[in-house]
Amino acid sequence: MDRSIGLQNLRPGETAVVESLNSGALRRRLLDMGLVEGTRVECLGLSPAGDPRAFLIRGAMLAIRSGDCRDIIVNKV
């Protein structure tokens, strides 16, 4: 069963592992911050307006806009 989804579909409290980063404006920056294939990502929550979303990545909290999350493909754990 394929469990691949875009990072924007991860709900608060859910955990996933990065499968790939599609071409996007932030790809290089996300790679530099450690968001590489195999990295574990936990959704911490949403802003009151629903965008951006907060994620725990390698011990650091990152806020990523939903539009940018679409370029990050993950597998739910």
C-alpha cells in the first residue's frame, strides 16, 4: 500500500518520513536545513489561519507554508 502524501496533508501529531523533494523554490534551502530523504518529520500544528504549518525536523521547529509543503512528499509512519 502506497502511503505517499504531500506534507500539507499531515495532521498535527502525525509523523512521516521524507520520500522526496520535488523541484520548488525552497528545495535547496530545505536540503540545507536537513530536510533530506529519510528524515523524520512531525506535524506540531497549524497557525490560527491554517497557514503556515509547524513541523519538528531534526530537533528544530520549522514553519513551512502549505504551498511549499506540496513539493515535499512523505510516507506516514
